[in-house]
Amino acid sequence: MTNFEDFTRELEGEDEGKTSGSGLAGLRDLLRKGLSPEPSGQEQAWAWTRLQARLATPELIPGSFLWMRLAGWGAMAGLALVVGWATLGHPKDRLTVQVDPFHEEPSLYAVAFHSSEAHADVVWVGGYSDMQANDPIR
Amino acid sequence: MPMSSGWAGIRICRQTIPSGEAVVRFFPLLLCVFLGAGVVTSARGADAANLVHAQLFLAQNSDIRNDVPKGAPLRKSLDPVIGYNFYQQLGDAWAKVDADDPKWLLPCKTFYFQIHPLENGAYRVSLWQEKQLIVNCSLTPQRGVPLIITGPRHGEGLLVLVLTWPDAI
């Protein structure tokens, strides 16, 4: 009750111009700011330009919409690569070679590779017994 | 500013950066198209690569009959690997290899091949010298990519076996 009476007294004093330096002066300032004239068209245009510039630069913040979308595409690409690898096979396994382990010449060896210069797959087999020039090839 | 104006702003942003946004937006679609094309190509390769051509050459530097002239596609493959001046063809053979049906391919009676079709368009190629198996290799053939297998030295030259898949993709 005492507070209410103090407040009423202060208001009455303000109306009569007695309490110029009290807390109500701040309230008056706020009111003055609120009643200030609206920003001009030029100021609104600047504000709109600043907003557009801000929206046009997507930020890669963890958890943001763009970040989550990129992560989703990355996961899809990874999945597609795994499926492609399983379907088409690994390129390194495209050409393999093995010498027959029961061959009577133990010195026989074979190397397989792809020659990009020759644009050919090559199986280089070495360690054969040489054939004489007059050995027939039928 | 009302909520609808904010969404309009995001739409404006999308339209202002079309290239990067379009790539991100259509990347999964492009990926699926390429992957699908790869699978189809692989399946076609398995069907179409079954015609096989085997050739046996004697490569020498002395002036013998030359069956692979310079400039021929096969010569461009042989020169960097084998490096002789003349290639005399001693024999060749053709075969059509069907699924589950291994074929013998005899460019001559001394050296010959056995071709086994495998899965996904691959083949297992076995090279025999008379009655003895020399090597087993497995490969997935490609169009215009011959398989060159070196044989033993013969006199001053080198025997070379070549397998090609003319119908490979």
C-alpha cells in the first residue's frame, strides 16, 4: 500500500513538473525514441541490400541446413561408390596371372600389367627353355 | 519482417547462384545415371565380348615377312612392349565363347589357349605349350586393348601370342 501511494505521489509530482530528474525521465526518453519518424526509403533499401547479402552467402555451420544437405549427398556418393565397386569390380583385379605350379620348369615366372603406352594388357612370361631356330612350330 | 518475406529471400539466393547449387542439387541424379550406364555397359560387355581372336607371331629383327605393318593398331601395341622390327604371323584362330562353355583356341598345335567365361564379362585364359599348362590368367577384356603374352625365344626372335576381343565394349 505504501508503494502505491509513493507511485501516485510521484506521478502527481511529474504532472506538476516537480520531479524532472527521476526514473520517469528515462521512460519519457523511451517514448520519444518510439515516436521518432520512420526510416526513409533509402535506409530501408540499404537494410534490404544488407539482408540479401547476408542470405546470399550460405554459412557452413555444423548442424545448418546446407551442412546437413552436403553430408547427405556425401553419404549417397559413398554408397554409390561401394555399390559400383561391388558391381563392376575393382580395376586392379582386371588382370591377374598365375604360373601353373606343376610346370616342369621351376624357373618359369609370369608378370601381368597394363601398358598405357602400348594400350595393351601384357602377360610377360619368362624362364622358358629356348627353342632352336629349326624347332618346328606346327 | 513477416515470415513469408524471409522464405522469398532464400528463393532469391538460390536463383542468384545457379551453377554450384545446380550441381549440388542434381549430383545424386547424375551419379545414378553414370552408375546405371556403367552397369548396362558391363552387362553388354558380358554378352558381346565372346568373340575371341588368337594370333601367334614370331618377332625378329632380321628381314622376314612382316604381317603387322607399321601404323597398324596392333603394331602400336606390340612395339613398346616387344620392340622387334618384324612380326611374322605363324597362325591364328577364332572362337566364339559362350557362357559355361570353355573353348579351345589353336593358333598352332604347339601353343594354344583354353578360354573359360567367368562372371561380369571376365575370362580365364589358360596358355598351353603342347600338353603342358604354362599360365592361367583372368582378365576383363576391353575393345582395342589386346592381351599380349610372351612365349619362348625362338632362334634370334621371340614368340608372341596375342588375344583380342573385337566385340568387347
